[in-house]
Amino acid sequence: MQDDGQIRHRLEQVLACNLYGVISSIAPAKYPGNRRDSLLLAVGEAQLSVIDYDPAAHAFKTRMLYNYEQDDQRQMFLQQTFTPQVRVDSENRSAAMLIYGSRLVVVPLIKPAKNTTDVVHHSYVVDLKKLDEKVNNVKDFQFLHGYCEPTILLLYEPLRTWPGRVAVRKDTCSIVAIALNIRDKVHPIIWSQNNLPFDSLYALPVPKPTGGVLIFAVNSLLYLNQSIPPFGVLLNSLALKTTDFPLQKQGDYMLTLDDSQAVVMESERVLISLKSGDLYLITLLSDGMRSIKRFSWMKAASSVLTSCLCMATGNYIFLGSRFGNSILLYYQEKSSVTANILEEQSNKRLRVHIALLLYQHSLAFLVDVVVSGLYFVPYEQMEARS
């Protein structure tokens, strides 16, 4: 609590320790019976460490260790060409780690049958090349929302190409979704789609009730869902020559999504940070039948060059940066009447105010984003404006 009556939050370092390896990926998960989250750390070529925080000792303690750096898993790789990536299901039913580009380590987080003494099911490896779709060269993978079983979507490129060869081969990326039956260790394919832009970078699952997944490419942005037709928009003129995927042109913006970071704020809103440091708020507009009709882009602010984005509780967003100071950002939304913001919903008049409260060291100011432009308001005037 400050003298002016405003509550200001900040991040403080409470623990630092040295690890015996370089972390390639990190994700939180909650094991059965635990009050606190555990941390899953992917290190080395194919190692996974699960650590817990012990408040009594004020230190991290190792819960489990997994090592899959065997010769049969390396597939004759003489050097490390793929860094391991770890993901966790949103409902904490399972975790997965991608190793060597085509092997998926499934780490269950649910309790087995009552007649066993194990806390969780044993981990196992899925060879993606043995699936019906022959998955190889995986670019990204994510757990999808809204499925009865843990479902993983894989973004991969079976036959690679590069920008100098798009005249001969393009749209080489594909997706496939597999359902994980942890008890029986089977993984049927429930959804697949081919002929996606070759410059597809990563996937971002969209929570319920919208569902589906966003595919971020260098020159385009796609929305895919199992039950509705795909939708995509081009972000610059290069997309017209590098892909045959049906894309729509919306607005006159010229953007590229390479080296971008994205995080879901709500089921229909995504915050994306570009390599220039600009923050854009993307709203997914539907037609009432779960079918996405268009994307609404709005520049929110300019910040540091981010290496990661993370949503926190209490309307906070953490922007991690390797090139500058990391930032804890607070956002607040207000709605009032305005004239015809959305062309598709002309009968609904809406005005959106997004206030981004930016904390960095001792400097705090309020960024008030209005549809007509961007205005910076001194922090002392926040009371008067509210």
C-alpha cells in the first residue's frame, strides 16, 4: 500500500540456486495430493527433472528424474539438433516432452488403479514416425482444450522446404491431433489437416468455449478447429506468393510474426508481442456458431523485446526479456458506449478501454488504450480518470 492509497504489486526474488544443466523448457504441473505446483525442467538432450519447493528448508527438492538419452531413442543422431520441449495439459492430467524431433515422452499426472502403490502412471515413449500420418520434424506441439482425454496437437513439416524453393514446393506443414489413453497406452489420431503454410512457426490452443488452435506463421495467422472450416488472414503481401492456403485480407497492416510471443488472455482474446516490441491485442470474432469470421487487431502498447509471455493471477502478465528488464504488466478493461466499432455487429455499440499499468523499477504509469489511438496518462491522474 502506497501513500496515495493505491495497491502496487511487484516481483521480488526470494530464492536462487544453481542447476547442473541448461534448461531448455519449463512448465508447471500439479501432482495428486500436492498443494503447490511442481516444476518440470527439460535439460540436456532428453532429460526431465521434476522439482518441488520445500518451504521448511526454503529450497527445491527433486521429486522425479527421467532420462531418455539412450541410443535407441537418439535414432543415430551424432549431435544434438533438437532441444527438448515440455508441455502440460490444462487439466493436469498429463505432461509430455518432445525429444529428438519425433519422439514424445508421455508423463501421466493422474492416479492409477487403487490396487497399485504407485502415485501416478509410469511414463512411456511414443514414436511419432509409427503413427498413420508418419509425423516427423515437429515444429511445435500443444495440449488442446475441451477433450475428454488429454489431446496433443502436433505441428510438423514432413517434407521441408525453404523460401528460395516456394515456387516448386510450398504449403508443406501439417497438423495432427492424437488422443492419449494413458491407461491402455494407445494414441489414436482424431484430427489432421495438411497443406498449411511452410513458414508456420508455433501453435497456441484456444480455451473453451471457442476452442481450436491458432497457427502463427511468419506472414499469416490461421485459426483451425476440428468441427468448423479453417480461417486465415494474410499479414503482408508476401503471403500471396508463399502459400495457396485460402487467406483473407483485413486491414492495411504490414506485420511479420517471426520471433513473436503470444499468450491467451481470454477465450477470444490473445496478446501478442512482436520482435519490434509492439504489443497487439487480437480478438477472435465469431458469427454465433463457433465459426471465426475475422480477427480484430489493436495495438496496445510498446514494450521490451520479449523472450516469453506468461499470464498470472489477478490480471497480471509477465513479459520476460533477455535484452532488457523483464516487466510485470497489469491490465484492466472497461466498456462504454461508442459508435460502430465492429462492422459485423453494427447493431451493438461498444467501446473498449484497456488500461495497462506498467511496473518497472520505481516508475509506474498508466497506458490507456482507446480504439481511436494510444494515449499515455500520468499515474497521478488515474484517480481523476476513474
